[in-house]
Amino acid sequence: MTGRTNNAVMGILISIVALVLFDFMALIIKALSVRYAAAELSAYRNLFGLVPSALALWMTATWRRGDRSLRMRQWRLAVGRGMAVTLAQLLFYLSLGLMAFATATTISYTTALFTTALAVPLLGERVGVIRWAAVAIGFVGVLLIMRPGTDAFAWHMLLPFGASALYAFTGVSARMVDEGVPTPLFNLYSSAVAAVGSVVLAFALGGFSPLASWYDAGMIFLMGLFGGSAVLCLVVSFRMTEPSNLAPFSYFGIPIAFVFGWLFFGEAPIDTLMPGALLIVFGGLMIVFRERRLRRAGRLVE
């Protein structure tokens, strides 16, 4: 096995660790949502998130070898991304308190579908029939989970769907940054805006509740620790191998979320998730493998 292959395998394993850590963070958010508002939890998460964002920038060799400047021409784009992160977290954290853990998580995996759709107006990309078909298949999967027009449908099911669209914008906006700007610097700007925005939003929606116990304080600390560690794991994994190698394994998050929801909350919404979850995964993988094929062929359009 070559060193490059070794790096790819290790990068995949580290990205799966990041998925587990993100799910642990979401489990804590769901558990705490009975006592604390989603805006509060989002603020705590973003304040903790400043640490891994700063560490990721410090770990960037090109930035450390350069003038280590913190200035960026496209700061307005970073501000917009940070605001999108704030709203996305609020919507997703709200959904965790109102829905089965696995259901909210599965719907949030439509990010890849939204990313493809947003790349057309924001990046000027041309998306062909295959990728549009993948988007359509994924959205059919969402409809099968939500079941609009039936008694099973509830408006809060739109929360993780909206969060997914906003998270997709954060991903697309990262591709709009000047080539010479380190991604961690752009991310640090966005994280700082998200931290400020979420704190302001928390105060606007009622302020912060007194911590009920040291146990809750410890859980909030763990929430930040898991989320921050997950971000660092993702940064490390993306440096070890190409994103196209990692993307297919991100869907391991769906069965992991199902198992965690069953273990910690006694939820087993398999009737709700099937076959919609399979269509979401299938549509996402179609996009991933199509983009990988185009990249290997050296073509920009289909």
C-alpha cells in the first residue's frame, strides 16, 4: 500500500470520527433542549467554535510561512457566511428538540443536493441532466420522509430542510473566496460572525437561562468539545485526501444517527425514514461520483 493510499484511508477514518463527534454534539443538544432554547445552545456552540477555527488557521503551513495577515478583501462574503451559519444552527437545533434524532439528521443530509442547485446561480456552473436527476431523486426522498398532505406531516419538518439549504450556502460560498486566501482564515471570520450573531440572537429571543446544574455546565462544555474536535478532524481529513474520497463516507452519519437515537432516546423511526433516506443517499452519491468522474476526466462541464 502506497503512502498516498495510506493517507486516504486515514483521512476517511478521521472523517468518520468527525461524524461520530458531530452526532455526540447533536445528542447533547437534543438532551439539553428541554431546558435551554436553541438560540442559547447555538451561542454556546459558536463561542466554543472559535477555538478550533483559530487552531485550524495556526495549523495552515502557508499562512504561518507568510505574513500571517488576518486581513481579507472579501470580508463581506465571510460575514454573509457567518450569518448563514447562525441561522442554520438555529433551525437544526430547533429540529433536534422537536423531531426524532435520526429523522432530523437524515433530512439535513440534503446539503449535497442544495449545493448542486446553488452552484448554478452563485458559481455559474453548468449542471447536466445526471446531476439534476440526482437532485430530483434526493428531494423525492425528502418528500417521502415528510409526507406532506398527510397526518404524518408537521411544519417543523421543514426546519432541518432549511438548515440544509443554509449549510449548502456556506459550502458554496467557501468556493467563492479568492484563491490566495487560506480557507481556515475565511472560516475564522465566519466563525467570529456566527459567535457574535448567535449571542445577539439569543438575547433577542429571550436571553440566556441560568444553568440548572453543574451537570448541565459540563454537558455544554462537552458539546463544545465534541463540536470543536469534529471541526479539527474534518480539517485534518481534508488535508490528507481529496474531498471526493471523503464525501461518499459522510452518509455513514445516517445509520450512526439512527443507532444513537435508538440507544439514547429509544427512537426507531424506520417506518418514517424508509425508503426516503435511501433516495437521499442515492441522490447524494450520484452527485459525488459524477463530479469525481468529471474531475478525473479534466472537464468542467457535462
